[in-house]
Amino acid sequence: MKKVLIGLGITFLVIIVLFAVFGGFAFLNANKLTPSIEKFITDFYGQYRQKNFSYIYSSMADEKFRSTGSLADFEKLMNGIHQRLGFVKERKKGAWRINYAPDGTYFSIQYVVTYEKGDATDSFVLKKHGDSWLLISYNVNSRALF
């Protein structure tokens, strides 16, 4: 019985060490990625401010994003969001997660955003393409949209 408990203790310790090491590597890698992600988000909101939705769709979005709808549909959606929420006054970074998949590196991030006409939570999923990121998913959750 004592050998079993010692074996379980060692196994548990190994699992904790592995989790700490690999979790730490993910955190360190996320810190390296953060500047390029912040640049993407700043560029996104800059294009939003200028109502340059065609640029977001054609130059900042991945093919997967574009396959979900046409440019006209995206512009209609973004104009509706802009009409109901207005310009961004402030944004604060919230939860984030990095995901390493067989087809690439993905970064999910949320922002709590204060718009002129209401508050929202904006969620992004980005995919790494070379040294830059492309938009896979964008979601705005706000009572002001209803």
C-alpha cells in the first residue's frame, strides 16, 4: 500500500511539473505574440473608426472569415453596429487564450469596449499568418444592439 501511495505521489508531482512547464511556455510565447496582436486590434479599431469595412474584410480577414459571407453582408453588419454603438471611446483587454492547432496558431481575445452609445464585449479569434494575424471570427455582444 505504501508503494502505491508513493507511486501516485510521484505521478502527481510529475503531472504538476509538466503542467507548470508547458503552461509557462505558453504564457511566455503569448507575451511574445502580444505586441503583434495589439497592433492588429489597434489597426482593426482604426479601420472601424474610419468606417473602412471593406479594408477589414479584404485585407485583415482570413479566407475562412470571408467564406461566411460577402463583402456587402459584412459592410451591412458593420454599418449596423456602427449606427447603434457609434465610435469606440475606450477598450480594455479581457480574457485571452492561445491555441496551437495542426493548421496553425490561433489567439482568442476579448475586449470590454465603451462605445459612444453603449458598452459591449468584442471577441476576436485571430490566426497567425507569417509575421501577422488575420481575423477568423469577430463577435460584438451588447444590449445596445437590440
